Amino acid sequence: AQSVTQLGSHVSVSEGALVLLRCNYSSSVPPYLFWYVQYPNQGLQLLLKYTSAATLVKGINGFEAEFKKSETSFHLTKPSAHMSDAAEYFCAVTSSGGYNKLIFGAGTRLAVHP
Amino acid sequence: DAGVTQSPTHLIKTRGQHVTLRCSPISGHKSVSWYQQVLGQGPQFIFQYYEKEERGRGNFPDRFSARQFPNYSSELNVNALLLGDSALYLCASSLGDRAEKLFFGSGTQLSVL
């Protein structure tokens, strides 16, 4: 069964610093991988997705992620954090049977301080 | 264009009661999925409906049921509520039956007392 592990439930960075949110997955077949962001009292917004094309995926708001099959990782990065990046971030993988559902990690709460 | 709309936004129920949550997908989207997000956890898949047929069901008890109407809107029903059912219930819609591009609503926050 697929699973997603997000290392670090809370990450704190200074404004302007590098953001690195870690995600590892387990899947028996090549998955589709996603990063979603959730702001307080809101639903999930898609940041970026990997669907077996380029391994380096660029998303919205300056975020990008790199798919590394050998490491089963899909870490999310942003070169320079902004205060508005403070939110909860979820990594997700599609189910292998039918690709009709997402399996989410537990989430990482990103705090950005001045 | 309107996004995915869910109603109500907040709901308070007591144990043993029944609840109905509603979701309207983006116009033209034929698939609706439901996810439960317990505080401090990632969303968990409950159901997917595509073209009014159930296409997937997560590991939830039979107290949870759903349906999709001819206009592609959907209802999630939960019977005999337990304290552990307190969560944010998210609805997502997509054009096709795959989860490659889901659009999520803002959710219904259910509190069971």
C-alpha cells in the first residue's frame, strides 16, 4: 500500500531564507506526486504536481520540487521565503489502483518569521 | 467562475445524530470526491463519485454514505455520529475520474459534542 511521510511536522524559517519541506513516499508503481498548500480556514490549493514528465517541477508562488526515484523523495523548495508562505503543506501520492484518489502525508506547518 | 462550493461551512451536532453535507462541483466537472481531515492530520479519502456512480470508497464504516445527483452535486451523509467524526470534510471535483487535478472546496467543519 502506498504511503507518504513528511519529515518535520513544523518548520520555521526566517523571511528570505531557503524553504525545504521533505516528503518521502512508498509506492509499488510509478506514482503521480503532488504538493498542496492549506491556509487557515481554507481548502487545499495545488502548488505543483509530478506526472512522469520532467523530474524538476515548477509550481506557483516560486515553489519547485524534484522527483528522485532512487531516494523515493519529492522534496519541496523555495529559494527565498516570504511571510505569505506561512501555511500547512501536504505532500500526496495517487493510489496505484485507478489513480482516482490521493493519499496524503500528515502535513508540515511552515512558519516564517521576520 | 465559481469554484467548488460546500455547505454548511460549520456545523455542530451531538453524538448519535445524523448529518448531511453538500457539495457543488465546478461547472463541467463530473467527478466529486470526499475527504476527511482530522485536526493535525492529512486528509483521508472517503468516497469518489464519477458520472453518478461510486468509483471508490475509503476505509470508513457503513455509517458514511454518499451520492451524486444528475447535476453532479453530491451529498455526504454520516449516521450515528461519534465524537471521532469531528473533522473538516473536504469536497473536491475534477473533470475526469482520475485525481490528477483536484479542485478542493473550503470544507465543512463538523463538531460532534
